[in-house]
Amino acid sequence: MSDRPTAQPTPALTRWEQRAEAPLFVASMLFLLGYATRVLAPRDAEPWRDISLLLVGATWLLFVIDYAVRVRLSGLGLRFVRVHWLDTVVLLLPLLRPLRMVKVYTAVQKRRDEPRLSLYARVMSYAGMTSVLLGVSAALAVYRLERDAPGASIRTFGDAVWWACATLTTVGYGDAVPVTPLGRVVAAGLMACGLALLGAVTGSFSSWLIQAFRREDEKGPPASG
């Protein structure tokens, strides 16, 4: 029998995650609020910009502490980085931290003997929440990177939101596009996420329609009087 550690969570890790989930969700929302204030507030809006920077740093520190504790409690050592790759990405890319909302939703569903929503509804709910959070985060990031760039077409936060909507839905009108290297990196990530989310929603909706039509066919024509 192999002595290699498994990816199954230890009891200590499970208890920690259950206790920390709600506080970390609040921290995720506070991080997004702090980052949005930092990006959208005028440059002379003191002390709000300093407060928002402090809020971003404090919430980031909470996630670093949580990650370190979970690495220790998991018993996986450095394998934790590979096994829990999404948590690692969220730690390295702070704007993805609000996606912990999805993790909270999943945890609530798991606590029920029977999930309140069907599989198809859960997939579409997941995709919807993820799309909104990713869209807002990407719009903030691109607006911060593009607003002062020479030749930029994204000059206002409204332009950034419009660009995020067009990118997530894979429409790509082309009237607002990033011109900075980092802005294009954000755009590439958002395009990849948009394709994945659109595929998940389309596939779930198609499967739901097929099952609905199949149930109707199994019922057969109504009996004549």
C-alpha cells in the first residue's frame, strides 16, 4: 500500500474550512469593495484611498494566513499547491477572491440531504454568479490599467463594464479594447472564462431541454375520451 498522502481533506482541515468560510467570504467582499474604492475614487479623495488600500492589504493578509493554515492541516505539504490549484490562483490573483461566494454556495448545498436546486439550475447559478463577479473584477482591473494609456478606448468605468459584458458573452464588438500589455492579459483571461461559462450554461440548458422533451415523449399522447 502506498504511503503517499491522499487528496482527501483531513478532519482538522474540514473543521477549519467550515469555521473560516463565512469570515473569508466577508473578507472577499471587503477586498472587492476596497479595490473598487481605490480604483474609482478621485486621486485627491483622501483619506478614502488610504483606507481602501489598508482594507485591501488587511484582507489579503487574512487569505495568506488561511492558505498557510490549510497547507499545514492538509498533511499534503507542497502537494497542496497542485491539488488545490484554484485556491492557489485565488491567492496569487486577489481580484478572483470574490469567487469564494461560489464556494460558500456549494458548501450550503452540500449540507442539505437533497440540494434545493437541480443539477442544471446549480450549474447555471454557478455560472451566473461567476460571470458577475469576474465581469466586475475584470472591469475594475482594465479600467485602472487603461484609463491613462495613450490611444486607449476605455476611458471610463462605464466603458470598462461594456467591454467586460461584450468579452464575457464572446460578442466582441471591438469598440472598446485594451491597448496595454497587462490589459490584454486580463482580456485573454476573461475571454477564456467567458467561453468556459458560456459552454457550461449552453450545455446545461440543452441537457435540460432534452430531458424535458424525453419526459413528455414517455408520457405518450393523452388518452382519448
